Amino acid sequence: MAFGKVRTFITASLTALALAGCGGAGSSDGTKEQAVINKVTAPAGKAWSDVAAVSADGGLVIGNPEAPIKVIEFASLTCGGCAAFSADSGEELKKDFIDTGRVSFEVRHFLRNPIDLLAASTVQCAPVDRQYPLISNIFANQAELFAGAEKGGEAAQAAMSNQADPQRFVKAAEALGISAMFQSRGMAADQVKSCLGNVAGVEKLVADNNKWLETFEISGTPTFVINGQVAEGLLAWTALRDRLRTMGAR
């Protein structure tokens, strides 16, 4: 498949899918330094970074659900900037912020293309405690996603165009190698098939994205929301880290 066709497939919009770009402009604006927030002890036998739950809005929350600083990242699994943030934040985000109980970190899958839709929908069918490691692994192996588009983009596009076929998402994921990618990471073939065969579940993620797009006016990924406010221009881990320290997580 020619690169032009791969690019066309990757950037093709779905009928009800609101798209946003990858990356943005500007730098993090400053805030006044606030008092240091006390650490919060995690449940016995656990670190806060081991505590995962699905939020009321469908995101994956890691950490203390009552943390005074709540961060939401709107991330696309095919976004290079999101992958860079994942790699750069790594253990520092967990140990210095989430594990202190001062910060909770929520990932919401933002969809820029059909690959995002299929991969994110599959992630959400994994056990909740496995989802964040899966997300991190996918970011570290984005090339595998793009290789699948190179090989099976045309077949996937044809499958997803058949709106009457309830197995269209299953077939598209198989063509793109997404099913095999998740199976190689511990998900059973039947689990992946059942997940993507749930058309209502896949379409709910699209509907959630449209709602988030309207609520937060997202123009690119990653987009960070801190305590309900969009952090304009904040894209890199170092900028978020400094903002959290200023807010008292230090």
C-alpha cells in the first residue's frame, strides 16, 4: 500500500468522529506558588499508582480518587506528542506525584482517526488494572500500529465502510494487526473479538469524544485539564511537572 494511501487511511474521519490535531502551541503559563500539600497514605499493601478505576466520564483514573490535584490527559494512541509524554513522565509521575496521594491522573482516549478508535476500544475491554500498562506499551510501540496501517489499511477501510456489518470493527482490527497486537500482550482472541463486536460500546467512545470536544474545546493532543480547567499550551512532561509542583505537589 502506498504511503499516500496509508496517510489517507490514518487521517480519514468517521461519520460521527470529531477529530483534533496532535500537538499545540505555546508554553505553560505560570501560577502562584501554593502551600505544600500533605501526602496521603495509600490503602494497606498498595501504592496509589496501583489503584485504578473507571471514572464517571469513561476515563481511566490512576491514584487517589480524592486527590486535591486532579489531572486529565486527553491522549491519542497515534499521537507522537502523547507517546513522548508517556516516555518522559514514566516513573517520575508515578513515584513523585501519584504515589504521594496528592495527584490523580486520568487518561481519556481522544480519537483522531480509525486506528485510535479500534485500539482505544480494545484497551477499554482489558481489566482496569491492565489498561494503563497497555496504554504505555502501545505508546512505546506506535510503529507497530503504523505498520499495520501500511499492510492492511485498504481492507480495514473497506470493512469499516460497511455500516450494516456488526463485525466491521472486528474485521478492521484484524486487517490492521490491532487484534494480533493485543493478543501478543495477553488479551485472548475471543476477548478482543467480543469487545470490538460490541458496536454500541465502540460508538459510545465516539459519543464521549464529541462531548469532551464540546466541553473542553480540545484542539490537539495531548491536552491536559487540571482541576477542571484546560492547561493552555501545556504539552510536555516537564511543564506539567513544574505546574504540579507549583500547585503544592512537592
